[in-house]
Amino acid sequence: MDTDLTAAYDRCRELHKRHGRTYYLATRLLPAWKRRHVHALYGFTRYADEIVDRTEDLPQGERAALLDDWASRFMSGLHGAPVDDPLLPAVLHTIAVFDLDRDDFASFLKSMAMDLTVTAYPTYDHLLDYMEGSAAVIGTMMLPILGSSDPVAAREPARQLGFAFQLTNFIRDVAEDLDRGRTYLPDEDLAKFGVTREELAEASSRGRGTQRTRELIEYEVTRAQAHYAAAAPGITMLAPASQACMRTAYALYGGILDEVAAQGYDVFARRALVPQRRRMAVAARALLTSTGTPVTIPGPTVQPETR
């Protein structure tokens, strides 16, 4: 592997280690040759996300231009053009090695562009359309790298796991997203519980939710759990060497929902985090779990449909 490509993979790994602690820990349970490819996909998604979220002081047109420029260089690279970028060579190499679906990457970039202009979602179906590109395709990108005994059957669980992970993040990060002027909790859900955006903002400022906001978050938790339930069968379809990794990621992201429930569904009181001791215990247990053992779905039995 040439020096530039090695440096690009190293850059992706650094981004993953710094910003994706839960997933990075899980990735360490993969065979070494697979890890760098997972780091590459994480680096791709994280860098695009940073263009959107870490340039908020710039005018919207400039932010869009930055994303468009980076996306154009990526698309040119897919067609064989030389790419001058600190991480894209690793991403392009990973796509080539596993013949990943290029449409997944286009869908992802489309959703990232939506974050520049869309600040709310009327219904859960609208949010699912966004998450199709920002989350479900991450699952289908990952599937060829992880390997599966039945890729066709494993595809839908992989999509559902993407939905589950991202909805978990949205629940945990309500206050942080409000600071960016966005709400990923659907308007129809806010109305269902009589919650306004002003009430969410006040709860964030006060550091304490209301009864209505806690009921809203509890509802969103059950919705996320439904996605975890739909994703569960896919873990045992993965290649044996990949199951400990995804079993760990599944349990740790699901553990965030457990932490949200433990604090009375008040996501404004503190950021829900899985304690380090539990994180390490989950990883160790995953290594000792026999291949093919079903995962435990986080939380109680759920009712809202995933759609």
C-alpha cells in the first residue's frame, strides 16, 4: 500500500477514534484487515458531517459550496480522477475492494445537504426519508465488509440497525441539535404530546425536562427499540468473525436508551452515556459469546411501528 493511501486510512482511523468512541471500541473486535475499511467509511461520513455541523458561522451558501466541492471531488475519484484529499483515497480504495454500491454514497451526501436547509420534519415518514440516506445506507455499506451468510436476507436488518443507531443519537442529542437550530423529533410526535419547540428550548436552557417532554422521549425510545428488534436477526447472519463487533455495537447503542430510561427520559438533565466499565464488560462478553447466539433487544416490548 502506498504512503498516501496508508496516511488516508490513518486519518480515517483518527477521526473514528476521536469522535466515534462506541463504534470504535466495537470495531477493535474485528479482524485487523477489516478494521481499516470500517474506519474509512466512518471517516467519510464524519468528515461530511463536520462540513455541515462545524461551519455554522459561515453563510449557508458557503457551507453548501464546501460540501458540493468535497462531494464533487469524491464523485470524480469514483470515476478514476486523481484525488487530492487527506482521507478520500482510503474511502475510494474501500469502495473498490468491496465493490460497494455507489448509490448509497450519493444518498448519504443528499441527506447531508438536507441538513443545510431542513430544520424540522413534519412526520416520521419524512424523517425516515432523511435517515434512509444518513443511516440506512451506512448499514448496507457496511454489510459487504462485515460479510454475511445470506447478504440478501441480511440487507433489511442492516438498514434497520442504521435507523436504530441514528434514532438513538437523535434522542440523546435533542439539546445539541436544538443549539444547531434543528429538531429531529417529528412535528406530529410533538403535537401528540402537546410539546412545542419553545418548550424544548426552555427545557434545554433550564437543564430539566417537563412531564410532556419526558413522555415524548419515552415514545421515541420505544420507536427506536422497534428498529432494534427488526435489526436483531441480522447479527447472527453476519460472518462469524464480525459478530462480536456488531453484537457490541448493538448492545452499547441500545445501552444509551437504557441510560435515557434510567434518568426518567429527561435528556435535558444530562447527556446519556454508557459508563466505561459497562462498555468494557459488554465488549468482553461479546468476545465470549458463541457465534450464532441471538442478541437481546434493548428495553421493554415495543409498540410503535418502524414503517
